Amino acid sequence: FEGEAVPVRRRVVGKSPPEAELRAAQLDKHCCPRTWAEFEAAGKALLENWDSLAAKNLLMQVCQAFPDEQYQAGMFRRGGVVGTLRSTWSRSWLAAICARLLKEHDPDCTFTSVYLSNSLAKDMHIDVSNLPGSQNCILPLCLPKRGGDLWVELGYGDVVTGPVVDHVDTRGKVRHGVVHRLDEDEVFKFDPKRYHFVTPFKGTRVVIVGYTSDVLGKASTDDLDGLADLGFQLPDSVYLRAPRQAQEEEEKVGLSAVQSTPVNKGGGWEETFPVADGFVDFRVNWSLSHRSVLKGTLCQVTVGLGWQACVSSTAVQNGAAVVGEVAAAASQKEGLYRRKAPRLWGQFRDSCLCDLSWECDGVTFRLEQSSLDPNWWKVLQVKDGQVVGALLVYVDDFLLCGSSVVLRSLAQALQHKWATTPLVVATPEQPIKFLGVDILVVPRGFVLSQQSYAEEVLRIHSVPVHVRGRIPCPRELASFEVVESDAPPTSEAVHQAQQVTGALLWLSQRSRPDLAFTCSLLASLATKAPHRALRIADRALGYLQRTKSASLVFVADSTQLHGWSDASFSPEGSRSHAGWCVCLHGCPIAWRSARQAFVTLSTAESELMASLECAVALESMQALLLSVGFSVEDRELHVDSQASLAISDGHGSQTTSRRARRLRRMQRAIEDELASQLQGMTLDDQPCVQEQP
């Protein structure tokens, strides 16, 4: 660096002009590299005699010399194709400098790729090819005076530290986010799966971005070793291999199996590989636990959940390195496995629960899976087989039901098997949340509420606070058929209609039966009349705004399993609409509102169809309750149609000549239920209830 000498003043009168301070930092054009060859020579010399400030200045010179170029190096993914960018090896010195600067400023950051952004501003986007759960690391080298910061979308549970700024994405949806101010030489991390963009700016903006590509278990060992040599801090997950890729890696590093035996219990295999200093006994099974035993040059590793792993002969020479690498990979594989192979995770989880047994106060307990619903489990006493509790699972969430002693002992057994969050017990003061449903204890029962989920749905769809509807769907829009006024469907409208329908379905199927008809209508119109479906959804969201605190109260009475059915005969001149609800001890446990499968020709026939569907639902609920150890003594079916009751009793069989075959089949189905000696079903006339004006 050369510059003019600035005379030292004996007395500081005021601030020095900016030009006087900047002249000493100006670079001499005659000593700056101008071509890539000159930059390469300077970069390699810098890597041998490292200096952070000189490295930053060199990157700034590169960006000034080539203002229209952006540099990217490391792993890439295009669909299912995974590899390394050519620029990684053609300008490896530049990749090494970027990686080293990132590590110096944040030793904990991990990345498979680096990107030197040279005054480039991207629109709102998400990084679809990045590994879920990873973080992008941004190291600013030079920032403009104004702008150039990062707007990141807010997520559920975020702590808002600044003003919320709304932006509209490419699909027209409003996104809520916060602008994060960037500082030079300070690393900023964020989730790449959230929408983000660079705020507008003028001037020079140079940043290094480190990110992790989702390599899908297909990254080759040579590529990973090459990136590690360049200084990339690779996450442990990139070493997990897909089965086919692992086999290719074995052949590539020259490891041939001299002994291969299957592992019968739980599935998997064992293989022994010869290496330079001995043998590696490698075992893969379905166990979550991992253990590493080092005996001289023999390293025995057990990896869970069926992940294959390949070790090269160079890595095996240092046994401790192999142990650490595989153990680190095993510590992350459970979450990856649940996300990418939920079905296999469910099979493994169920096998562990089947083998689970524990003792409490001298009593041994075990779990038994329901034969109808694999998510339901009975808690049994081993001695007499008495049911003392229940367990409901969903992927890796557990809901425990039973006495306090049984709950805590079962929780300890599960925590001994897996690392879980602390046990939370529902109390009148503190509810528990399971699958988005808040469960609160009240005298003699429970309350199920989804108010927090409803508020989140209203926030996501930007429903104003003053919009409060009285009904979820107006009569003029409640048509299942496409009418002339419906606009032709578009892909964007279909996507938005399906999105809001799914959000409302999660409510209607769990704690809000009052939304069942509206959700049935939305599901039918989402693809064929999406614009009208969106209008209905707006009305339903307004109704949800008014009734978001509505909840189901479960207080048991003396009744058993009861079902109510009703039907609206051909409201639009075509198929009828039916609805039914099943209650256990006066508490609703199942309901449905939908169009009937075919056209009926009379009110009696439509009511008979609805009652038959409710009878099937009663059978299903009874079978499910029996499978988890709860017996039901009697069932009752309530129907509000005398004509359908007459057909069910057999008195109307002589007057159904036109539809004899179909009606008699339905009649005989209900007659079989009435004649059953094991669990009888009683049909009762339910008179129509009229609302008082």
C-alpha cells in the first residue's frame, strides 16, 4: 500500500475531511493484481502466510476487478443430482480463503458450500436445496451506508426484536418478517427455509455466505475429503450414505467384504473389511443406540436405524478418528431418519414399544398395541392383564393416559429408551398440547381447545380483528356444483384454496364439528371452483375469528355409545347431504358431514343411508374401544325419520318395489345389527328439534 503522507496536527480543531482519512488507504493501481493468474499467485501466497486483513482486502480487490462475477464453490444439488461445482477446483485458493475467513469469525459454523456475493440483491426466496435444519452463515466484508440488510420471515415462537415488516411473495401471500441489520466482520445466521431477501441498497456490498446443501446421502468420499482439505467445516450428516451410494463407495476405496452375515433380529447385516493395519467389523442394525469399541487396530461400530456407513482405509488407520466420526453421525441420524423415513421410524418405534416393560411399586407393566389402530397402545399389568392406562403415539409425540403413578412410571420408561422432553401433566391451571390441541383438566372431565392454533391460522391469513362472522358459510355460496358465475380455476387459486382448506380441516376434525359442513364444501370446490372456495374460506375465517375460543367439554354421563344421524334430501336436485355424530358417555368422539355416494330418490332413502353410515361408525368405534380394553354394553342409534325407521323394522319392505334391491340390502344390514346377540343396537326415533325464534 502506498499513499500520501498526512501531516500530524498538533492541535485537533475539528473533524478531519473524509478525503484526508481515505487517501492513506487507497491502493496503488500498479501493485494490485489485475488478472486471475495474478490473483491466484497472491491467494496461494496468502494461504501460506495467513493474514485476515490481507485476505479481506484481496477478496475486495477480486470483486472490484470483476464486478459482474459471482463466485460459488462447494457442493451443489439439482433435483436428485449431487456433486461439486467446477469453480471449487479451478479456483480452489479462493474457496479456501472464504472458508478460512468464515471459520475465523465463527468457529462453530458448518457449511458444504460458500458463495462470494458481489453487490448482488436477490428477490424474496427460500433455499429449497439446502439441508432442513441447517443455518446460513453470512459474513459481511463491505456494506453500503444504507440498505443491504437482510429481511427474514418470522416463524412460530420467534422473539420479535424489531418492527414487523410485511412483504408479499411471488404467490401474492403476505409474509411477516423483520429486517436484521448486518455488521461488517460479524457473522449472522438464519434459517434458509424461511423467506428472505436483501433490502435495496446503492453502492458496494460484498458478503461471504456459507450454507449446507442437502446432499441426500449421495456425496462421494473424494469430494468430501477435498472440501475438508480446503477448510470447509462439513456437518456430520453429509457422511451418512444412501444404500446404493455406500456400496459404490466401498468399491471405490477398494474395500472388499471377506465375511458377510445377516443380522436376524431387527434386520440389518454384518460385514468385515480388511484394511492396511487389520480388519474393521462393521455392523448395521435397527438399534438407536450406538457404541464404539477400539481394540488395537480393530474398530467395531454399531450404527442404528439402518444407516449404512463406509470407512476408507486411510480413516481406519486412526481408529479414534473413525470412532468419533461415526459416533457424531449417529448422534444426528435419529432426527434425519424420522424426517426422511417416517414409515421405517414407525416400525422401529413400535418394535421398541412392544418390547418395553417396567416395574413400579413391585408391579410389572407392559404395552400392547391395538389391533385396529397402531397408534393406540394399552398399558397392562403383566400379572393379571388388567388395563390401567393408554398410550397414544403420533410419529415421535406421546400422549399418556392413566393414574399419576402409571403416567410417571411409563414416562420414565420412555425417557430411559429415548431422550424426550420433560413430562408435562395436564392440570386446571396448565393445559398440555398434543397435535395442536390444548387439553385442560376441569372438574369431572377435560376440555379440548384449539384456540392457539386458530389464532395462528388467522394471523397467517391476515384476517382483520374486526371481521367477525356469525355463520361459517352463507346459503348463497353453499353449492357443491359449479355454477356459471364461477371463474375458471387457476393453479394459484387452487393452491390457495387447498392451503386454507387444510388449515380448517385440522380444526374441524379435532375439536370443531361446527366447521365440518363448511370444510366438506371447501374440499369439494378447491379444485373445480377455487375462487368461490376462497370466498367461502374468508367467511369461515371470519366466523373462526368470532368463535376461536370455542372448545369441546368432555364430562361423562351414564349413557353408553350413542349415534345420531340426519340427512338433507337433494338440496340441489342431485345427491343428498348426510351427517352423523357418535358420542361415548355423552361426549362426541367422531363426526362427519359429507355428500352421499349416490343419488337417492326419496327422503326415507337418504335418511336410511345416513343411519346406515352412522351404524357403521358405531361398529367402528366399538371395535376400537374393545381393542384398547374398554367394553361397551349397549349402543343406540337415533334417527329422526319415521319412514326410514319403518324400513329398518321391516314394515316398509312391501312398498319399495322401485328401489327394492338397494333398500332391502340396507334394510337387512340394519336388521343384522338389531338381531346381533353379542352387542345389540337399539334404534330410537329422534324428534326434530326446532329453534325458538
